[in-house]
Amino acid sequence: MQVRSRHHLRSDAVDEIERTLADRLGVDLAGDTYERVEFAESDRDLVLVDGEPLVIYLDDDPFLTVRGANAHPPETGVVTVDTGAISFVSDGADVMRPGITEADPGIEANQHVVIVEEAHGKALAIGRALVDGTEMDGDSGKVVASVHHVGDDLYEFSI
């Protein structure tokens, strides 16, 4: 991924990121340096927190990257999948109802969520909920659209 620009964030932008992640995910993200990285061929920007790509902007709102979710496990906004879904979700597949073992009931449709595996709670992907968390249990149908996953260009990005 070709970097278009990279700049340090002002304290008000850092405060917004920290407040948003605390409110939406229950994450206490406290870093010393925050740099926003804009890419030439992507509409998604990353924020490097102490040099690590921990935050991504989705629809102009900050959210954790997969690496960020593994470094700072969220308390809310989490969808858990069974071991049979791991390889598919890790390759960027959308999440189907049969693969879900648990979903935060507070999730609302169109909200971004962190998708984790059940055995160790490790984040596999970031997605957009297509239904409310209370409607994710069932036998068929797609319930989370994948946005960012282990192994994609954003996951592999490093400075």
C-alpha cells in the first residue's frame, strides 16, 4: 500500500479516538504518539499508536484494526465464531449465522464489530453487522459483512 501522507494527530483528534473507542468497545487506548496514515489507493486511513497500526477509520469514525483488537481486547461489540469458521473469516469471508457461538446483544445493524474465535478470543476480522446482535443466532443467512481481516493489506501494513 502506497502512503500518500503521514502526520501526527492533534490532541483533540487523539481525545476523540480514545473517547470513541472507550464508548463503543470499552477499550482504554492510551498511547504516547498517534500518527494518521493516508493511502493513495484506499479510502481507509490508519492510525499508528506508538508506531503500531491499531486504529482504522471506517466511515470517518475510528475503530480498532484486527491488530488493535488483539492488543486491546474489546468488552462490547464482539461476535464470536466457532472453530469451523476460523479459516473462512480469516480469509475475508462474511460471517454466517451457523458459525456464531455468541454475539453481544447490544450490537445494532450497520454497527462495526470485532469478530473473534471462541477458543482463545483472538480477533480474526472487523466487520459490519447486517442485523442486530439479538438476531445473529440461527441456522442460515449472512449476518456480518467482512471489512478487514487477518492477512489483508491493512493487516500486513508496517512502516
